[in-house]
Amino acid sequence: MTPITDPRDRLIVALDLADVDAARALVDRIGDAATFYKIGYQLGYNGGLAFARELAKRGLKTFLDLKLHDIGNTVEEGVRAVSDLGASFLTVHAYPQTMRAAVRGRSGNLKVLAVTVLTSYDDADAAEAGYALPVSALVAKRAGQARDIGIDGIVCSALEAGPVRTAIGPERLIVTPGIRPAGAELGDQKRVLTPGQARAAGIDHVVVGRPITGAADPRAVARAIVAEMGEA
């Protein structure tokens, strides 16, 4: 795992916005307070993949949160195509066949992250979806499989960071969504920590969306989050 020398790289701002114009305006408002941006389904399907190239040309890092999961050949070729976009991270769902295909398709500087269990899931949601294991056990099982397959890192709730770190060891990344500054609304997240708590738990990167994108001064909020993680 490459050491993180710039503390701003630990914050990934989620560009969960409707179009590229809105995303570009937000990135400009944040300025040098952040260096890493996540593009998910909403923006990705509205020009976000081309925007990832634009951000890379500006020297910014991008995290394509596409959560790929399909037959092996489709995933492998999809990951191979993403490798050419200049993105730093790409997510796939943590199913063994999918992860193996992603590792085969990975090239260049792209790191593939496996999503264990969505942070909007609790035990009741997992049971409703047909899983016999509680969320904590399911996360640990999938993290161990990801380690054995050679995935670069894990996306999980910060509350599972300890067991995940034990499962994957010190050389792989842990990236956590569902991070909320103290006092912020939880939204649809059910398993959350503050940025400082996440960093103290050994998290490498935190993903923060609405607390920044919905703020009157997103630059100031981003700076505060980076500072909080640094203090931790």
C-alpha cells in the first residue's frame, strides 16, 4: 500500500449530483481543500466518466463507485476499460467470481475495492435479502475472500473496520462511506462514525457526500473534516 502523504487525500468527496456542470462548479468551490472525488451512478450516467478524465487532467484523484457485478468476462472487460480513464479507485461487489474477474482486468494505477455489505444495510435488511449471516459476519467473510483473491482494498462501514483490518492485513486499503461530522443528519446511512473516529479506527479514506455538497461553504467543511482526521 502506497503511503498517504497528503492528508487531503484521505477525504473523498462524493459528487452525488445531477450533472457534470453542477459537479464541476462544486469542485471549483472546494478548490484546494480536497483532492479526491467519488463519481457514482447518478453522475456517472450523466457524463461522469468523461468528467473523471477531466479531473485526472487537473491532477485530481477519482473514485468510480460503479459496484460492478456481472458474469466474469463482462466484469473483466469493464475493469479493463475503466483502467484507461485515469481513475484511482473502482468498486466491485465482493462476490468471489466478480472479484477474480476484476483482478484479471485491473491494470495501471487503478485499485479495485470490494464492497462487502452496503452501509445502508443492518441485520434486518440482510435477513430480508436472504442472507443467513448477520452483517458483521458477512463483512468479515467477504473481506477474507477479497484478501485471498488479491483485491486492493475494502469498502465497509467504519464500525466494521477492526474486523476487516484483521481479515485483510495492513497492506490493503479500507475505505468507508457513511461518514458524518458530529451533528450532521444521518440520511439513509445506518452504520456511521465521525471523520475523527474513522481515522482513529485506522481507516485510510473516508467518503463524505451531503455534509459537504449541501453546505453553504463546502470548502470550509472539507477543510474541517481533513483537520479533524489529522487531529485523530
